[in-house]
Amino acid sequence: RISVRCQLCFLHIFLNFFLNQCIMAGIFQRFIDWIKSLFWKEEMELTLVGLQYSGKTTFVNVIASGQFCEDMIPTVGFNMRKVTKGNVTIKLWDIGGQPRFRSMWERYCRGVNCIVYMVDAADHEKIDAAKNELLGLLEKPQLNGIPVLVLGNKRDLPNAYTDKELIDKLNLGSIQDREICCYSISCKEKDNIDITLQWLIQHSKSKS
């Protein structure tokens, strides 16, 4: 019969062994992640669309350089920029939001990892137009199944819609054929930019 003292001794040895294995496993996993970051680069491509003055180009500049510029000239046509975060390279298509450029949206959204739809959350007068343009875009058969990230910019303004209000105002609950996510952000204050990037990077990894 094994004494209580022996049982406690065996338990102590087992726990030490178990903890050491966990520590070694964690170190090994971090080593593997580091090796992967050196040799396995991940890439994702996304298209940024939305009405003019919603802050699309400002958003690109903030995530690329961390700098906010108050006076941005509206994009004429489109711009393309590559942003690297860790071992993920994001290819960003920034498409003009003026009415004459909206016919280009669908073409540049084909085959991307994600569509990012920017909304001026403080411009209540344009929220219906923003909704109609988004829902019209997602009706295009070539864009079936492409995930959508809706960003309500300018949350730093007192009259800005919250993310829950945007979900209602944009009728996002009616979109059932794809993954959709909505965040309220502020490019000026850099609010929620980090979680937006985390979502995009995690999405690229889930697709790889």
C-alpha cells in the first residue's frame, strides 16, 4: 500500500514534468512561429470602397504610416498601395467614391479577400445613399461570398452612429450570403484601427 507521503511525492514529480512540457511546448511553438514569419509570407488583397469624403484614403494612410492628415484630396479613379504588418502583406485598392467612379467598384472587388466599405458615421444625410450603394454592390453575382468589413468612420464626432446603429441603418442583418463585420472607428483618433487590422490579418490567415 502506497503511503500518502509517497502519493504526494509522485504527484509533485508529475506536476513538475507536466509544467516543464507545457513550457517547452510554448517555446517550441514560438520558435516555429518565428521560423514561419521568416520564410512563409502571407498576402491578402482587399478593395476599399464607399462614398466620397468617408475617409477611405485617410484610413489607408493611417494603417500604412500611422499618420492622420486632415485635408485629403478625394481619390480620382483609384490608388493601389501595399502595407506590410508582420508577415502579412496587404494589397489595398482605394477606389474613388464620387458617383462617376462607382461603376468601377464591382470590377475592383472581384476576387479579393475582402471588401472594406467605409461609411461617414457622422453624415446622417448620406446614410441611405451609403446603404443603397452597398446593397447594390453586393447583388453583383461576381462578388458572391466575398466577406465584407463595414467601417463607420469619424466616431470621434458627437453625432456619429455607433456600430449597432450602423448595422440597423445599413440593413446589414439582411446580408446572409457572406461573412460581414462592422466596426465604428476614428482615423483621426486612431480608435479601433488595431482591431480592424487584427480582423483583416486573421482573415488572411484563415484563408491561407
